[in-house]
Amino acid sequence: MLEQVKTRPSPLGDAIRVENDRVTVVREADLTSAKMDALVREAVFGTGEARDYARWLIWEIGEAVGVRPASINGLYMARGKGAVHGFTVPAINVRGAAYDTARAIFRTAIKLNAGAFLLEIARSEIGYTDQRPSEYVAVMIAAALREGFRGPVFIQGDHFQVNAKKFAVDPNGEVAAVKQLALEAVTAGFYNIDVDTSTLVDLSKPDLASQQRLNYETCADIAKYIRELQPKGVSISIGGEIGEVGTQNSTVEELRAFMDGFNRTLSERCPPGTDGLSKISVQSGTSHGGVVLPDGSIADVALDFDTLTRLSKDARDRYGLAGAVQHGASTLPDSAFHNFPTTETAEIHLATNFQNMLFDQLPASLRQEIYEWLRENAKDERKPTDTDEQFFYKTRKKALGPFKRKLWDLPDDVKAAMARTYDEKFEFLFTQLAVGDTASDVRDHVKVVRLHRPMPGTAGYANVAAAPDDTDLSD
């Protein structure tokens, strides 16, 4: 079996050489050709050993040429010390047409010399987009290689969230499910993870410390586990959250109640010197996906930038964090984005609007096919008051997994139009968020570790492949 694996052909042909479990790139130009498209397709839609070999090749090619998953923690700690400032890191949820979307992100990064950006996927998104962590990592690295990007790739687990209803029934089981997903993600190459236990905040308690206690204790428990998973030389960037998105705005007092409790709990449970959090997610007026009106348009949002300013400053000055993180930002008006760097917001999360742009570009026949699928398969999610526009807007993300292959196989003219639209939007966002020319900041403050992986079929591969991929991802 070992010799069969070592001689397995790949779409890159003699552009690479595989010897003794190591990959050498002979012709880098071939990495930016359609040969990479064929290799990543095998990594996504292949099966068994062929799929695993394609994913391994993509990882090792990236390691060979300097496209390596990394933690943004060093940059965020530098920001906490005031060594860097003046930009807001976009964390982009790549849901549908993942390869083409990510290629547009890397094209923009090259054009603007940007290094500070995150590619992320949430616990719930992994399920409904049918993108397990090992696949997601392969696709993001392949997109970077295809566009000729060089540098660390920051892949993030977004909202690794404890479900409050499941926690109420079986707290140990629900926390174990999040830890299991963390194991799968870190094994795959996610070195940035946002732990979301804000669902456990209990506002019925008499004081802030009591309200946040279950939040910070559970977050510390999961953070400790993540630290135990991280590869040698890697300090995973871990984020916490103090207020669930879509609820009331966060306060400095809430931040302090959470952080003081978290730091105390972590110090009690971990060895001295264990790294804590790098950032803190807050609520300042947004909601995930925006609020859709009966005609399908999105309601205006009253975003509180003063909240972001105060909480970001306190997070840096008092706790040495990069600052506050804003979720649910992609559906904000274009006029809002330049405010994030001026308020020194550390990071914003962008998701739904890119999904909207994808659906806007789809051929009418495919969009109608998806909507008919939703009428049957998502009907239980429809509220009696929903118009068709509201129903399809809120549920169409659930079709991304079942229609994944058709989204990969869109006609060339549709892909070209989508690429132009994405390029324009990503360039706008990167410019407004001032992450152009942050590649030098990344080089100065981010430690990138070369992490060789054993080839499928060789000794040691079983350990890499042992991480479970059956975590319960249901909402």
C-alpha cells in the first residue's frame, strides 16, 4: 500500500516531486494553473485515499512554498501592547463557492499587500455548508496557491458555540461536543478559534459577575483544552464573547466581569504562563444576517461605535488584548466600514453579504431550483408571517451544502462575473478597514511554524486522521 501511495499521480504531474514522504515543488508556475483546480476538486469531491492524498499534497505544497496555516496571536498581542494599530482585521466566513470566493480574497490581498485577514467558518456553517475542517483548510490553501499568494494563512473557527438548550439538558455532553470539534479543527490546521459561551450568560442573576460566571468558567475550560491541542511552537489565537449577538449592547463593566473571572479561572486550572485570550467579542447593535424586511431588503442598523471604542480601549489597556470584535457586520451600509479602524476595533466578522452576492449572481434556473428545494426541506423554519422574500433570505444558506457541487460547477461566464463582483467588494472592504500593507506587520509579529504531515498510508498518518469528523453541528 505504501508504494502505491508514493507513486500516486496528481493533476500537478512533474511540477512536484514526492520523495520519502516529502514534497518538492519543481515548477511553481503550475501551482497557479488549472492543474491546481483539478487537485482541489479531488480534495473536495474525491473519496477515500485519493481525497486524503490530495489534501495532504495541498498542505505539503503550501509548507514547501510558504503558504502555511498560522495563528494571528502574535499580531494581536502586539496590538495589545500598542506596537501596531490603525486597522481592523476582516474575518470572512467563506460559505458557498468556497474556492472561487477565497481566490478573490487572496487576489485582493496580493493587490493591496494585505496580510492581516482571517478565513473562517462557524460551527453551524460547517454543517449546513458541508465543509468539514480538513476540507476547508485544503480549499483555503489551494486558493492561496492558485493566486500566487505567499505568507501565513489565518484560518479560524468562528462561533465554536455552546448551545444553551443542549447545555441545559446535558452540560457535559454539549461542552464535550465543542471540544471534539476543536480537536478536529486544530488537527486540520485551524490555529485561530473563537469560543462562544455567551449563550450561557444569565441576566436573571443579581450582579454582573454572577451573570457572566457560567460564560467565563466554560470558556476557560474549553480554552484550556485548546491549549493542550496546539502544535509545538504555535500559540492559538483564542477569542471569548461577553454578549450574544442580537441582544443588548455590551458594557465595560460586563467586559471586566468576564475577563477577571476568565483570567482567574484559567490561572487556577493551567500552568503558570499559559496564554489567555487575544480578543473579546461584544454586542454593539448588529445581528447575524441583518434584519430582513417583508420586501427582502435589510433594515438599517443603529451601530454604537462609542461602545466599540470604549470596550476596545479597556480590553487593550487593562488586559493586553487586541481589542473588541464586532460580529454580524457584512450587511452594514458601505458608509459604516471606515469607522472600525478609527475606533480601533480589532476585528469584524463578515459573512451574509457575500452569500447574498453569490445568490445574486446565480443563473435564474439554479436559484429557482434552490428555492423549490427550500420550500420542501426548510418549510419547518417558515414563520406564519414570513413573506417568500423573508423565508428564502433566512433559509437559503441551508442549501449551500446540498448544492455545493453545482456551485463549484457554475458556468465560466457566471464565475467571471462573480469574480469581478467579489474583487470589487473585497478591495473596498480591505481599503476601508485599512488592512492594505499589513503584510509587513504580519511578518514582524507572527511566528510561522513549518508543520510537516505524514503522507496517507505511511506510519504516523493514522494519528493525524484520528480526529473525529462526526461532531453534532445542529443548531
